[in-house]
Amino acid sequence: MNNDIQRQLRMLKLPAIREHLDARIMEAEANNLSFSEFFSMLLTDEIDLRATRRIERLLHLAHLGNEMTLATFDWSFNSSLNAKLIRGLASCRFLERGEGIFFIGPTGTGKTHLAKAIAHAACRMMFSVSFYSVASLFAELAMADIQNKLHILMKRILAADLLVIDDLGLKAIDQLSAERLYAIVDGRFRAKSIIITSNRAMTDWPGLFPDPVVANAILDRLAHTSHQIVLKGQSYRKKLQVKQDDD
């Protein structure tokens, strides 16, 4: 009979129940559980496994690279950071309101780590995330256009609950890329959240774009409902290098 049940569970694609069935039967018998309690435990096993797999899939699709979370962030190197504010943002309520976040500061001050940490938290709360460096975003858009798949990529970018664009401002943006960025920002405006990291102050952003009209339209939408977090201080990477040299 147990073999028949295992086969049926396999056909129904219920792997967690299949894996834990014998143990749950023993637990139910040992504790004199009712059928409803026993059945609830089996369903909980399956729900937990599916949630774990979904989170793993979301993290994989997000392309966040090496795991950077708030737990691995070194708060001690930059006392100017408002840890309470950042932990509040990591609750991801800003996603429900379609708000954005800007992390602005010199190279090595933790902008990318914090952006990825919030993105990581979003995945664990079942939000979909797309992470791009600004260079990789424009490169993928250009390649998709050549392959006549731009509409597919744009649809995926616009559908993500959270879009992270890393390192805006490293170089000037050409007209076509600016227009594509405007389409993304406009398509997500008030509905989907964007996190942007940049080593340039927002007042310098218009100079990155060849067309002031497009630049102002992008900045107006980005700044409308966004949290701006300015990071100051020395580069964490340089600090580590100095420490290693001293050692």
C-alpha cells in the first residue's frame, strides 16, 4: 500500500510529502494525532519545499552573484550610515508602494552591497528581481535589438518587481541607450521599484545624457518617489587592502 501511495505522490509531483511520509506517519502514531493534524503536517512539508525552491529560483534569476546580504555587511567601517533606515528598506515595503532607492557615494563605500542585500531580501519575500550593471543593461538591450528580441527583454525588465541598476555614471550615455532607459523608467513609474547605485551626485546626472529633455524626463520620474541614501567615507576595499598589507 505504501508503494502505491509513493507512486501516486510521484505522479502528483508532491516530492516533500513523498520524502517525509513515513516519518510523519510514525510521528502521528506516536503522538496520537488526528487525521487533520497529520494531513496538515504533510501539506506544510510540501508548502515549505515549494517556497524554498521558489526562493532559490528567484535568487538564481536575479543574477546577484556572490551572496551579499545585510548580515554580511560591515556596518562598523561607515558610521554615517543609517542602519535603521536601511533595515527598514530591507523589509521591502517600498516595493508595495512602487518607490525607488538611490545609493550614492564614492567607489567602495558599500553601494552595491546594500543594493544587492535589499534585492536578496526581496527574493526571500517572493518578489522577482533583475540586477544589471548599467553597462550590461545597455549591452543586453542592444543585443536584443539586433536579434529582434528587444520587446521580449523589455517586457521582462518591466515585469520584474524590483530592477537594480548598478554603477550609473561611470561614463556618458548615448542617445539610443538614454531613450531605452527612459522607456524602462517610464514603464515602471509609480508601479514598479528601481534601485540605482551611482558614484555621482544626482545633480551631476543630467550631464550624463546627450539630450536634456530625455534626461529631465528620466530624473523627474526617478526622483519623484525615491529614497536617496548618500554614503560617505573611505573605500572599504582600500581599507581591506591596507589591513592585508599591514598583516
